[in-house]
Amino acid sequence: MERQLADQGLRPAATLDAAQLVVLNTCTVTASADQDARAAIRRIRRSNPGARILVTGCYAQRAPADLAAMEGVSLVVGNSHKHRLGELAASPELVSIASSGPNSPAPIVIDDIFAHTELLAAPVFDSDHEKTRPNLKVQDGCNNRCSFCIIPFVRGRSRSLPVDAVVRNVELLVANGYQELVLSGINLGRWGRDMKAGNSDGRQRFVDLLRVILERTSVPLLRISSVEPMDWSDELIALVAESPRIAKHAHVPLQSGSDRILRRMHRRYRPWHYEERIRRIRAAMPLAAIGADVMVGFPGESEEHFEETRALIERLPFTYLHVFTYSSRPGTPSAAMPEQVPVRQARERNRILRELASRKKRAFQEQLVGRPLPAITLTQRTGGRTEALTGNYQKLWLAGELPSNRMLTARIDSVEGEALVGKAV
């Protein structure tokens, strides 16, 4: 988006108060995400009453009229038109409409997200803006219909960035000096399923993309973001385990450890299948980071169902969890389900799992003391130390003030709070 705005002759403001245009990119995955977006609009309005506020992203796609009615909002651009955001922001016609009066609803630019079938090449970050670990989105949208999820309705069908475009972006990022790239997507493991290929089922696969990137680029390290359990094939596990240029890190969404709740969620795997995949990952990569998304308080989740989730997490080798309390989203099947779980009960379950995750993370980190680990330096420096991230996704404080974006090997000396402490060797 910044690149699009720059192409229209706009330049970043030094501070929020100095900006003439503020772009807010919104999420809508939970009710709290919507609340955060509205609060951000109010804060911007108070801080800089004269600025035009352009709201885009998933909340803008889902409920554009609600945002357009908010005081201070000048333009609402859905995900359907995010690829034209710079052009729209600079349009004299829309600027004049947006400036017509304080009580006039902002103009809305949106259409059917499901009409979009192609993923445009993502613009490359300039090295002055993103110091380390840029994300490269290679897939967008989702063909799944989980009963709690609004994302398909604001992102559209699953679609993939073509191989040559991925390679071109990776090469440009490497040329800008980046040492670690994060491949991301809404349903990353489904990359290529919408494109033809020469394999037996006529479709390209995510593991094929990884091989091409390794063969055709010199990227030092790739990190894979979230991949669904059914897409962690033996072939993918083996490639991640064997390649020194892929971070030893698997994020595998769980949501629930109860078979009944998974079925109500319309998830496409069962607890036994999930457990088998996690154990295969751990066997192949003994020191890998293994994380999961877990939802508590889904409609119909009894104490027995929650205990099934807790017990599964207890026995699996997770190193971290992202625990979410169920949030009803208008328009999703789960919003109309009976047996809604009281918020207080759901929050207590959230607390239990967070404490369990914290214990498991600590136990994993203690296993790393005395070991050498690959790491990349980040931008934060404080108290004579530099923040870094290990290949297996652990926050690390390194002795000394080191330049950012540097790949190195660190010896782990101790655990401090939730971070490792060590030295570059």
C-alpha cells in the first residue's frame, strides 16, 4: 500500500500529527478486532482532526457502511479494491466527495470479493522501511468454510501468486539484503491448488513452490507461516527437516482437541490425525518450534470437550500456543448455534490454556540452554543487548549491540522471563 501511495507522489509523514492522509488497514476476525479499528479511528481523529482517514482491509470489506458513517472517515476501500488504493486515495473526485461535509457518509469503493480470481504480485519492501524478516504473501483467500470464520467472505476464494512472480519477489528481497523471508497466506498450504501443473493430479503444491524457491534463488532462510494439519504431508515435513535454508518451525492450527467440536467447526481433520502429524514433525525435527491456534468457548463446548482439548495439548510437544476466546461473527453459521458458552467461562478456559502453554514453552527453552542455535538479529537494542530471533522461533537477547539483519550462531546461556539469553559465537 505504501508503494502504491508513493507511485501517486505521496510521501510518508514524519508524525501522525503532520499527516494529511492516514491509511488504516483493518482486521475483522474477532469482535475485539472491530473495536480496535473503531478506537484507532477515534484516536486518529482526536490527534489530527484535519487528516483524511482512509479505511481498508477486512472490516472495510465486511461492514463498509458502518465505517463510512464514523466521524473523520473520508474513504472506505474494500479488499476488492485494495490493489487500487493509491489511485483511489489520490483521486480528485473522491477527495472532493470526501471533503463535502463533516456529517456526510464517506464514499465506499467495494465489490464482490468472490469475483476476484487472481493474486497480484506483492510489491517488494524498500530496505529503509523493513529492517528484517519481511513477509511475502504468496496466497490469499480460502475455500474452507469453517463455521466460525468470516475470512472467506472478506478475502474471497483461494488464489495463488504464480511461481515466476514468487521467485522474482524473493530475488528482489534478497538483492535488498534480507536474510530471512517469511512466506505467508490466508491458507498457505493450499498454494497452487488453483493452478495447473505437470504432476499426477494436475495441480501445483506448496512443497513444489518451496523447492523452486530453494533451487532458483539464493535466499538464506525461509520461514513458513501457518499451514493446516492436512497440508503437512510427509514430503513437506521431510523438506523442512532436511533443508538448512528452511527454519525449523511448524505452526499447525488446532482450534479444538474435541472430535465433536471440530465437526461443529467444520474442520477437516480429527484429533487423532492432528496428533499423528505433530508427532511426525517432532520426530523429524527434535528442536523445532511447534505452535498452534486454539479456540475456547465455541458454542456447545462442554467441560468434557474442553478437557479433551487440554489433555491433547498437555501430551503434545508444543512450544507455544495462540489461544483465542470464541468471538461470534455476524453471518457465520456458529453465530446462530445454540449452547453459546458464557464469556466468563470461556475466559477461564483461555487462562488455563495460556498457563499450560507458558509451562510448555519454559520447559522447551530450558532444553536449549548450552546449545548453539542459528539466529537473526532484529532492530531493538537495550541495556547493552540486542534482540534476535532463533531459527526455532525463540526470542533471544544477545550480549552486545549488534547490527540488525545479521545471521549468526548463538550459544544459549540461560532463560530470562520468556526469552533466551546468549552470546554470538
